[in-house]
Amino acid sequence: MTDNCRVVVLLSGSGTTLQAILDQQNQYCYQVVGVLSNRPDAYGLERARSAGIDTRSLDHKHFPSRESFDLELMERIDKFKPDLVVLAGYMRILSHAFVKHYQGKLINIHPSLLPKHKGLHTYQSALDAGDKEHGTSVHYVTEELDSGSVVMQGTLNITPADTAKTLEQRVKVMEHYLYPRAIDWIASGRITVEDDVISLDKKPLGPQGYRISEKSIASTE
Ligand code: GAR
């Protein structure tokens, strides 16, 4: 990608992930040039404005179909001329046209160790399944929900004291560390994709991408 990779962020909610991306952009080679939301009241838009970033909101409820909404959204995104489109808590299923249009430059972060626990309520699902570990995945977006090649995963050990709430808190700390790094690795060209295989510095990664544990994140901070 480019030395100063133009990033557009899409979000639907409070935007703590966006905040981490913004807070760390000075140390990395990406630049957030626009933030868009399908929810006009998303607090993430407020965070972007406070950081002096251009925002757009487009209420999906005003569109007759997913396809018509996504077409308008694509037009608005493209005005920012992005090199990378970053989903950060963007809680809408994407249309075929949208995914195709941004193929190879559209990434997402999902709070589970994909392919486990796609969709919503991943923390409770992991507890209900009796999983020993949980975490988060940064992945390229394909048409299938929460699928696509995994770039990076953050892992943690579930303890008997954990609840959905504590898992969410622990996962979010990892996400705020991982996502800006993953964006930087893609922006700088360290991450490449060929035939759905992700490589870091030309070395192919496994299907779970680059893995880092909560413990080692804590020791670097
Ligand atoms: C993040 O934890 C992210 O992993 C999740 O939404 C949260 C957004 O938090 N994304 C998904 O569940 C996508 N399937 P935020 O609004 O505080 O940034």
C-alpha cells in the first residue's frame, strides 16, 4: 500500500475502536481521512469530529433496500479516495456489490477466535460452549458473515470468574492494541494476500493469522 495509507472507518456505535485507531495513528503509516456511520447518533462520530476528522452519516432506515443503501454509502466512501476501508463496530450485513467493490481493501475486527462464534453475543457463546480461550480476529471481509482470511488474532484464557462483561472488557483492551497494528502492517505492505493466504514479511501465516496473547500484549504496554 502507500506510505500514508488513506483509511476510511465505518462504525455504528460508541467508537472505542475508532478512538484507539486515531490515538495511535501518529506512530503508524496510516491516516484516517473519513468516518461514516449508518447511525446518525453513533458516539463514534462525535469522537471523529473531536479529532478533526470529516464525518458522514447515512441512516439506513431511510433506504428501501440494503443494496440501495450500500450504493449510496459506497459513493460517499469513495469521495475520500480510501486505500483501506476499516470496519470498527459496523453492525450491518454488507451487500454483494459492496464487498466486491472493496475486495482486498476491506477489513473487520470481530470479537471471537474465528471461525468460532460468528455473529452476535460471542462472549456468552464462548462461555456457553465451555471454551478455554476466547479472543478477537482481524480479517479481510468476504461476502460470508465474519469470514475471510484472518490477519491477526488476540487470544486470552477464560477463567472460572469470567462473565460476558469481563470477557468483553478484556477483549476490547486487546482489540485496541491489535487493530491499529494490523492496519499499519497492511498499510505498510508487510501483510500481503495471495490466493487467500496471508503472509507477513513474505512468510505465510496459518489460517489463524498472526497470533498474540493477552499476556504478551500486557507485557509490551
Ligand atoms: C468491537 O468489540 C468489535 O470487535 C465489534 O464491535 C465492537 C465495537 O466497539 N465488532 C463486531 O462485533 C463485528 N461483528 P466500539 O463501538 O466501542 O468500537
